[in-house]
Amino acid sequence: MSELIELSNALAQVTDHAAASVVAIHAEARGSSSGVVWREGAIVTAEHALRRDEEIHVTLPDGRVVPATLAGRDPSTDLAVLKCADAGNHFIDRGDASAVKPGSITLVVGRTRASGPVAALGVVSLVVAERRTWTGSSLAPYIRLDVGLQPTAVGGAVVDAHGKILGIASPRFARFGAIAIPAATVDRVAETLLKKGRIPRGYLGVALQPVRLPEQLRQSMQHKEKTAAIILEVEPDGPAHKAGIVIGDILISLAGHAISRPENVQSHLQSENIGKSLAAKILRGGAVRDVSIAVGDRANEGE
């Protein structure tokens, strides 16, 4: 009995400590989501839960309701950053995400606009060193939580048993429960959004579709993958067009990695590759050709 009481008191203390950095976000007439004061004057939340870009208010830990403005959104990581001059300098200590194991206990701490802090006890159900989401973004580590997450807690703080933050809670990339968008990802995205207001997105300017490669052709090229990606459309004056790519070309590798389906291309279009020239191999008329494609910045192309 005493052990259960100690555990209960410890969980309440962790919740109280984390809640000092957690706010409620009001971006719709009813209901709210949560956010975390990530740095002085900046709040991070789950992008999909932020219903509008203007007339946003937050309830601070001291109960004050104050305005906030949108610094930027990144749907690919499900993160949004708000600027709020009243957001203080009380931050949750960072936990060691690499030390988290399946079976570890976590808490998701959020806040409601009227009732104060909310908490959900969960267990880490899966940890992968790195996983790419369906949006093309990479989460490292990918931490899935077996937790019942109420809407008001979405965007709240995921904290470990020591009360240290592991990331931001979101159900966006998990079929069940939620994930902890890792603190390292939050740091990177928040920094970029606060500086630029957007996340630069690389592009090649092509439309792709999977295509099966004939067995004889695969053997002659010593190519292991059974499929590649055929070019269905080339954007005028886009990166691929400038590299000499034409409709009907088959993309079989990019940056030294085999392309078996269009999704494989996305991993090479992260912001750090914008402006870089990537070596590509294409199949045209039964012959393999080497080309170099400079990754473009989609926003700089007016789209």
C-alpha cells in the first residue's frame, strides 16, 4: 500500500512540475489543446490541433489569458510555434530520449482553459532509433506511447519518470495511442520557424509513378530492386527540367540510393539538401544515363 501511495504522490509531483511550463491554447470557439513553453516568448504545440492562424489566445500556468501570434507551421512534423511575449522562462528539463525503453512509464501533461492541468499516464510501447513518417519527415527517435490522449492534452509535454521532457504529444503519426515528437526535432523546427516562418521544402519538379523493371534489364544493370519510378510529368524550368530529364525517363537511383517507388525520393528533399546537386541514374531507351539534379526550394519558385 505504501508503495502505491509513494507512486501516486510522485506522479502528482511530476505533473505539477511539468504543468508550470504547459499552457492551454484556444484557437476555436469551444475546447482547447495544449502547448509547451519551449523558450522564452515561444510556445510549441501540435500543428493539426491549431484550428486557425489568427485570434489565438493561451491560458498561462498562472491563469492569465493572453494573446499569441503564429510564428509558423510544419505539418510534416505536426509542429507549430506561437510567439507570446507573456510566456515566461520556466522550462522543463530535457530528458535523455535515447535511454527510453519499451515499458518505460511516461506522463502526458496538458492544460485546459478552465480546469487547469490534465495528465495521462502511459507506457512506451515502441522505440525505434529513427523512422520516417508518411509525410516524409524523419523522427529520431520514434517513441510510440500506449496512452489514452484526450483532445485537450494534444500538444502537451511528454515527460519521463524523472519529470524531464521527451517531446510533444501527438496522435498524428500513430494508429493507436500517440507519439512523442522528440525534443531534438522540436528544437530544429522551432528554430527554423522562428527565424523564417516556414520550413524550406526541396523539390525536383517531377511527377512519378512506380514501374516494374524487366528481369533481363535488371540483370544487365545488376540492379536488385524489381521496381523504379517513371517520370510522368516534368515541371517547366524546374530542377529536373534543367537537368535534362524528360517524360518517360525511369529514375533508378538518387544520391547513391536505389529508387523503387516515388516515396523513396522524399528522403532526399529535406531542407539541408536544397541547393545541392544530387547524382542520379536514369533509364532512357534501355540505356542507363548519369545526370545531376540540383534540389530546388519550392517556396522560391512561387509555390
